[in-house]
Amino acid sequence: MTTGTVDYVPAASNVNPTAAMYWTGDALDYYLNPNRGAIPQWGGRFAVMAWKEWLEFDPTTLSDRITAPVRIVTSEQSATPGGAKKFAAGLRAPHDMIWTTGTQFDFYDNPSTVRFAAEHAIEHFKKTLS
């Protein structure tokens, strides 16, 4: 039955096991730290009704539909390096992969990693959009 009410759980927690992302210790520091990702604009909650789509979404099955040139900037320490490789393997569009070092979170707020990715994105867009 549809009630119009959305049930939420915390998006991330190191103390609440009902959270969408639950891990003890500091593994979720990015999401829990107000000096990083835990900003008021985020809200820090997850709609329970989104579990199925979140868990079953597989972008690698869609890569063959992309027609624009693609550049992927990633690392072996990122969240899903295997997924990035699988996505690239399915691309029919011109593409390349730029590899660096750093964890998933380094791509969010580590100045040198973000700068590296941004510089490569700028180079890609200058080349492909001109």
C-alpha cells in the first residue's frame, strides 16, 4: 500500500547498523565528518525504498550505448576499479583510461587527486569539444 510517507535510515554510521553504509571505526570518515562530506546540504539519509535500485544498478551494462568520447580517471584503490575496467571494455565510443593512485575518497576531497582528475578532464574536453 502506498502511504506517501518515505522511510529513511541514516546514510552512513559507525554506530547504527541500520544505516545504508555501516562500518565501525573511521572507514566512513568522509560521510560522517562535517569538514568533509557530512555537510548540511547532503542530509545524511537514505530512502529505504531505494535499496533495490541501489543494489541492482549496474552501469557497465549501458556502456555500449554511449556515443560521445569518454575518459575515465580512476585508481586501483578506488571503490570499483574492476567496474571501471568492465565499463571501459564495453564502450564502443572512443575512450581512454587514466590511472593514478588514491582511494575513492581521495577523488572527493584530496586536493592533489581532485586536481589530477580535473586536469585530465579539462584536457579531454578541450580535445573532444573543439
